[in-house]
Amino acid sequence: MVEVIVTWLAALATLGIYSILYKENPIYRFFEHLFIGLGLGWTIFEVWKDVLQPKWWTPMVVEGKWYWIFAFVLGSLYYFIFSPRFAWMARLVISTFMGLSAGLVFKVTAAIYIPQIEASFRPITFHPSIARGINNLLSTIILLCVILYFLFTISHEKQPLAGASKLGRWFIMLGLGAMFGSTVMARLSLFIDRLTFLLHDWLKVIKF
Amino acid sequence: MKIFHPVKDPTLLTVYIVASLVGSFLVLALMHKFLSLRAKGRFITALTFLAGFFYSLEFFLPAKNGKNFLTPWVEPVGDALAVIGAFAFPLGLVSLAIVHWGNIKRKREGWYFSLVLFIATIAMALSAFLSYYAHLSIAKKIYSCLFDGLYIPLGVAMMSTLAFYIVSAAYRAFRVTNVDAILMMGAAIIVMLGQIPFGMWLTSWLPMQGIVSSLRIENVSNWFMTVVNMSVQRAIGFGLAVGGIAMALRVWFSLERGMQMGGK
Amino acid sequence: MEWLIQLRQIKRQWIYLSLAVLVALPLFFKIRLPFFVGPQAKGVYEAVKNLPEDKVVLLAMDWGAATKGESMWQAQAVIEHLFKEKKPFVILGYDIQGPQLSEELAEKLAKKYGRNYGEDWFNVGFITGGLPFLQRIAKNFQAAFKQDSVKRKPLSSLPLARKVRDIHDIGLIIDITGSQSYGDWLTIQGNFKVPLAIACTAVITPDLYPFLDSKQLIGMLSGLKGAAEYEALIKGSHRKTTLKMMMSQSMAHLLIIILIVLANIGLYIERRRRSG
Amino acid sequence: MEHATTGVAILELSITGAILFSIFWARGGKEFFLRRIAAFSVIDEAIGRAVEMGRPILFCTGLSGLGVTFFQALAILSYVVRRAAEYGVRVIVPLFASEVYPLTEEVCKEAYRAAGKLEEYNPSDVFFLSNDQFAYASGVVGIMHRERTATHFFLGDFAAESLILAEEGHSVGAMQIAGTPATLQLPFFVAACDYTLIGEEYYAASAYISREPIIVGSIKGQDLGKIILLFLSLSGVIGVTLGGKMAIIFQNLFR
């Protein structure tokens, strides 16, 4: 029984969201607010179950680590943000968070971009396969031109840089176009899945 | 770490907790009274500066078998950040509630949708807590209807609208107006054709081997992806790496005008 | 001539409606656009067909619900072909759901082709330990698994499982994956020279081309297109579900390209009229 | 990579050194040239459009949590809110991560104070909307249609929902400026928005907007950093092409 209700609710929710494609209307607005409300309710549950209980309440009350109350003190300082006289206390916590996350940039940059730097070392050798050599040469030229395009404090009027950065912008456009084209399939399959749900699971008008 | 050892006995524990609660607010009150506005500002800027050293030093300092003197603190600090951040969630909830309570109170047009939002929030939170902690079967049914019946499908439906938007975006953007648009359009069409069997059929008459085979649509499309696209993404990545470090340094040394918590 | 210029500003609601209709049509009616099966998909098909008599196929199901939209159809096409050609295979995988979901596929297809668990295929389920564990399997398959994941019985009790002693009894490895797991299988292929094919999600395809032209891979299935190409190769597979979905994809892709052409025609005529 | 290897430490610290050196060089009075970037020269025009139409501005920071991407978006938000406050135009800021709400609230209030309009500041224009990616997208789309926002800024971390926001934003007839380090979303912003900051242009925003000498100095540092990476990459290509010992050195540079 619950299955049938779930299928019907899912179908109505899907059609409600799709109504925005025609124009903004009360049906969409209803499902929009419903969606945000459900999301908030779920987050309230998740924040307690996954963060506050296991990482704060249990260590403090059950395991006796009394010093976790300071996390509560710091967390409560946020709430002084609305009072002009005490707002500086909120800034204590905010500025500490800003400093900590700024310091994190070195590890994040290393994890994401160092492998990219290593991958840019491509041998321009034509021995095993000529195509690979040409492609590696082209990749290096593209890398050079696109980086030159991003130079801000050097004027792009003078010749060697002007041509290279224009070429760089053209390669960027080709790259963006290729990225766009390669994503079309994935986005369409999202809709095809929804359509097969509506036609097969809900209306049962097509068979698989 | 001696003083920070756990306390098992419940009454002593409550004493410790209450004492530290009162103690910290006392310290804050004293700071509030005796520190001048400028001193508070400088203290806040100093906090940003000091906090910046934690993760950067932990990353750069040499680590003997994977640990340096800061490494043991990474996990607790991470948990503390998550917990303190979690305390900001109710504040965010309050900010949204104020907006929507305002709609209801002033009976602004469409106020009943704000009511729907409140009801949905309470219904989902209650049914989630009751079914998880109290294992009530009625709560489990309601939760299943709300979660599997509405919440998940709403997300999947919203994401699937991307199929429509990608079509209208392509229709509007790929116009022969300037070089940028032409290049982007050309690469997009080739890669799109390379993904469907019909596209491959268009150039299936070309030989399978040899130089000419590189003109087959799937090979041209793959060339765009593996040579052009990968190198462009890599070059953009180099810029972002440097830009990210620059932004972090501007924040770390409080150089950004709008974000100086300690004031100028 | 006036309406030609209007092609430049087709209202988006009409575009969305035509997309919905064009995508739905192939699901109802048998629409077949000209269809071409690429060399990579044929490579996998041939490898399965030419599997030596005494060898077994190893199906690595390194996918889960997240990439079901592509990986499940690939798994179904490959398993159906293995049953049709009566080629024995073993299922395992790095992902908890992969082996389970493909076991359901296998049981459903086994009824149609009259194949029996334990003789035509067996499943050792979810494996952990990454590459080192794969190295162990390659050297001594029997010792690596206490029991199979379906009947929960020792491998010696299953006739097919008894035959798989080590990597030399494996004639072909097919890794169906939505992640970087193919790296481990490439290493195994490098060490033991067992033919390897990879069925990946479309987004991973560009990463695999270098391994195709260096012949480390004998074939590849790329996303839903790969599944549709493979299913088209299997004669008599009546359902052709992936083919219908692939037709929907093709219709949508062609709609986009036609719209772009129309828009530019409208633009061209309008510009010529303004300058003419 | 849990801890920096010597190669990584040298590289990242030399980039940091280049940036700090340029900042002190600028603090010493050195003026730097900045090439024109279209998106930055139209920010005032975009705000002006909202003023003429008497309709609010939407500033969407996408899925950004607390981090450098969000800080850059905040630096731009601070400028946009200050300019908008001068003309009495509302800036609606729906947020995805609740932990960034206090910081955003504080920056907007400071912007109104800097514009000398603190009493007109309406705290409920900045609010936490949802931390579910697509609930957030559906909510922002609703705001666009109901508040009839005239100008949209999409600046920060974005994922798949970028195209929903950009396309619905276009259908509302708004002028849209976007910028994100999420390279995979650039094609959709370039296709659907009027101006898009590509890659590192996003991190040059605060320099272009504030034109403060110190921050423009850090942009010079970014250029020096890029030249370091470019030089490293090219020498790596040569080293690997030569093969032999050179290749091994470069392959293990960061091990």
C-alpha cells in the first residue's frame, strides 16, 4: 500500500516541478516550498544524528569530556551577531574560522593541482606513435597559450603576447564547447529515467 | 593534556560543565568591559592571523612517519569546527523562519506557501526523529512517504529539468555571431555527434585504420576531449591554484576591505 | 519568409514540448535511426565469442546504484551474451551493490537461456583489499574465497568454481565500472597478460583512449551507447531496452543540432535582409 | 597527500613568496597595469540597471561553504551591497551553507555602514535557504520569479544546478554576471549568462573592483606564480622528452 502512495507522490512531485518549464505558477510554488521544508526537516534530523550527538553530546555527557562545553560557548557567540554592542563576540568565532579555512588552501591546492602539474609533463617523442607525439606537442602549446591568456598585469597589445593570448582564448572556447557537448548525454539520461518512471512505473503504458 | 582528562562521576561532571560555562562568559564580560574597541579589533585580526597557521604549518612541517606535533590536533579541531558550525545551523534556520513568519504575519501575497514550508519542516523532522529513535511504525510509514515519496523524487525531478535547459541554452548560445561562439558551437556539435550511434554512422564510410580514420566523428570527438579539453582544463587549473593561494593570503593577512572583522 | 526569421526566437516552451515528445516516441514505437556499432564494442563482443573452451570470463562489477543508469544496462547486455554463447563466468566486485545487482540480472536471464548457478556462472560477491587482493586471486583463486556469495557454500562444492584455480583459467576480464577501479585491472592485465575489456560510464571514456591505442584493452563499452551497441550485436535479444533509450538520446541530440541550424538560418536571413 | 613533500613545499612556498613580495612591492608605492576584463567593467552598469527598473538584485553564492572561493564571492558582495545601498536597491542573498550565514550577515551590515545607510539595512535580505543542492536551486528560481530580480550575480562554487539558475534567470529577463572556479560549469555560464569570469579571472575580482594598490599587488603575484608553473611545466616537458635521468627527476619531482 505504501508503495502505491510513494509512486503517486513521486509522480505528482515530478509533474509539479516540471510545471516551471511552462511558467512560474502556484503548483510549482507549492512543491518548491514543500521541497525546502522537507530539506530543512531532514537537515535538523541529520545535524543532530550525524554531528551534534556523536561529536558533541555523547563525548561531553556520556564520556565525561567536559571541555566540549567550550564548543557550545563558541557556537553560541554566533547569536550575538544581531546586537550592535556584542557583535564583536560573534566576530571572534567568524575570524577564527576564516583564518583556519584560509590556512587549508595549501593542502587542498596540493591535492587537486599537483597531479595536474605532473600530468602536464608529456614527452614529445614521435617514436612509438606519431599521433601521440603530435598530440603531446599540441597539448603543451595549448597549455602555454591558455596560461598566457590569464596574465592580468601584462598588456596583451604587444605582439608575441597578443597572438598567444588570442589563441589561448580560442582554445578555451573549443574546450568549453567540448565540455558542453560531452555533458548533454548525461543530462538527457536524467530526463529519460524520469520519463520511463512516469510511463512505466506510474501510468504503466510502456513495457520493458 | 593532564587537565583535559574526562570526568566519569556525573555530579562532578555537571560542576565542571557549569563552572566552565560561567567562567567563559565571565571572561567574555570582562573583555567586553575593559578592552577598548580598537583593542578588540586588533585581537580579532590577530585571531585570524594565528588561526591561519594551524592547517598550513601542519601541512608544511616535516612529518616523521606521517605525523608532526600538529597532526594529532587535526581531527579534534576538525570535529570542533563541525560542531561549532552545526551550532550556526539553528541561526540559519531562524533567519529563514523570520522571512517566512513575516510573510504569514503580514498576510503577504502567497503567505500560505510559507505555512506549507513550516508544516513540511516539522513533519519531516518529527517523523525522522520518531522513526529513528523511537522506532514507531506509524512514524516509519509517514517518513517513507515524505522521504521516498516526496523529498528524493523532488530532487531527482529538479535535476532532470537540466535536460530541458541544456537544449534551450544550446539553441540560444550557439549562434554564428563571433569567433568565440562559432568555436564553442563547432566543438559542442562534434562531441555531441560523437556520442550517438547515428553520429558514428555519418562517418562510418571512412576507413577504420590509417591517417584518414582520424577524421571519423568518434575519433575527432575524442581528440577534442583528450587533447583540447584536457589541456584547457589543466591550464585553467594552474591559474585557479595560484588564484586560490592569493585569495587565502589576502584573507589570512586581513587585506580584503569588506571582510576585515577586526575593522581597519 | 517572415516565419524563417522567427526561427531565431522559438519560444522555449515549444522547444521543451518538442524535446519531451521526441524523447517519448522511441519508448512507444519501434524507431530505428541508422545505427553504427563502433570497433570498441565489437572488440568486447568478439572477445566473448572467441573465448577458448576451457577458459572462464571474470566479470568485475565495480558499480553501484549511483551509476545504475549506465552500468546496469552494460552488465545486462554482457551477461545475456555470455548465457547465449554458453560461456562460463564468475562475478565479483569492489562495490557492495555491483555483484548483488548483477546477480539479480543473471538469475532473471538464466531462466530465459536455461542456465544454472554453479555450472554456468557463480558469484563471489563484494571483495575488499584492492590490488593486493587481486594479486592473491590471480595466484590462488580457491584459497582467496571461503565460500560463494549466493549459496554460501565452499567453492569446491560448485562444479564451475572448482575449475577456476588461478588467473590462467581466466580467458577474459570485463570490468564494468563507474570509478577509477579500472587502474587495478590494468595492472593485473599488465602482470598476467589476460585480455581485458572495460565497460565504463561515459564521463570516464576519454581517460581510457590511451589504453585502447596501446592495446592494453581489447575493447570498451562507453556509457549507455556502449550498452546499446553491444545489445544490437546480440542477435535475437528481443527486449532491446537500451536501444530504445539510445534512440531517445539520439532524437534529443539531433533536436539540439537541428535547432542550432534553424536559429542560424533565421539569423542569416535577417542579417541579409537588414544589409540587403 | 597528507603532508607536503619537499617538491610541493618549495613550489607552494615560492608561489606564496611571489605573492607576498608583490604585495610589499605594491605597498611600497609600485603601480601595476591591469588588463581590461569585460565582466568587471559592467558591474556598475548591472547595478545601475536594477536601480532604473526599481527591482532588487539577486546575489547567489551557489554551494560555497567556508573557504577561499566563498571569501572571493564575499569581497564582491561587499562592493555590490555598498553600491546598491547608495541607490537604495535591495540585494537578496539566499545561502546554501548555514555556517557562512553569520559571516555574510556581518559583511552586508558593514557594507551598509560604509555607505552611510546603516539604518536602512534589512537583515532579512540575507538568509539561509537550504543546504540541499536542488532544493536550493528551486528556491532561488522561485525568488527570481516572485521578486522579479533585475540583475543576477552567480559567484562562488557551483555544480550541476548552475544551468538551472542561469536559464531560469535568463527567462526572467535579468542581466546575469557569473564567475566560478568550478571549470565544469563554465560552459553553461558562458552559454546562458551575459558575462562570465573564466577560471582565475574569478580570483582577480577583488583587485579589479577595489583597485586597492595592495590587492592589485597580489594579482601581480598571481601572474608571477603562473609564470613559475608555466616554466616548471615546460621544463618538465623538455626533461621527459629527453628521457633518461632527466625524465626520472621530473617524474619524481613531487614524490
